[in-house]
Amino acid sequence: MSTLAPGAIATARLDLLPLRVAHAEEMAGVLSDPALHAFIGGAPDTPQSLRARYERLTAGSPDPGVSWLNWVIRLRDEGCLAGTVQATVGPAPHGAVAEIAWVVGTAWQGRGVATEAARGLVEWLGRQPVREVLAHIHPEHRASAAVAAAAGLAPTDVWQDGERRWLRRVVPEVDGARTDSGFQTGS
């Protein structure tokens, strides 16, 4: 598998912009609410620690077969950042697999931002050489489960570190065209 690079993704209201180190200052404010860590643990990053993290992420994976793809979510009409989406794409026996995640700042929650961003990301991944898209979601995080379902992922019986795996399988192309909307769910 060749390494992928994040491209800009536009949805109805959002621009998903490839992550840059310069986003750290604004994103530290967006992600400053400790409530965002209720299910994932940890605490909000300072601007300096987020800058260091973004430097590592934008440098790319040390494994040449794995792509770290990270975007910030920009609300086009408001001209501000509101969260992030990410995908780690790596090889698997049946083709490339993308593990995705999202986070939207507290001030922008409840407005469909995470759903729209996750759908845009999954649609973009569907145009890449990815066979499965998966996410790991805490069983009590109903909002994140709703985002995953809206992006076409379905819960499976697989658990990892107390989180349920959600999955969407890409339908292979037939004569250069997808046989349906591009994905099917399944466990």
C-alpha cells in the first residue's frame, strides 16, 4: 500500500483542512473543555503540548506502510475551527483498513458538525484504496455511536480496551465503478 496524504474535503457547511502545526493555538481553545475527555481519558492539551503533538502527527507515521491522516474541521460560514477528524490507514490481509476518530469542541456540539465531518471523511476514504473503515466507541458514548451510524458504520461484536468496534466495508469496484453507494455494513 502506498502512503496516503490528506487532501482538503468540502461538505455542505464544512472544510476539512489537512492538519498543520499552526492550527495548534486555535485548536487548544477548541479542545479546552475537560468534558471532552470523559470517555477517552486524559486532559486538554496546552497550546505548547498540542503544537508538539501536531509536529509529530504532521511528520507522519514512522511505519512507511501506515498513513496518519489528520484534518481540522473549519466551519465555513463562521470562519473558525471546531474540531478534528482523523484516519490511520494501514495494511491488512484483505486490503487497507482505515481507523477513524473525531472530536468536536463543546461549543459546536449538537449542530451536526461531527456527523457531517465523519460522513465527509468516510466518503473521501471510499475514493481511496481502503477496504474497511472502523471506529472504536465507548459503549456509553451515545453521541459518538450516533455519528458512527450516520457515517454508515455498524456495531460489531468485537471489543478492544472497553470500546466496541464499529465497521463499514467498502464494496469492491466492478469495471471501474462501485456496485452500490460504495459501502456495506457488517460485523
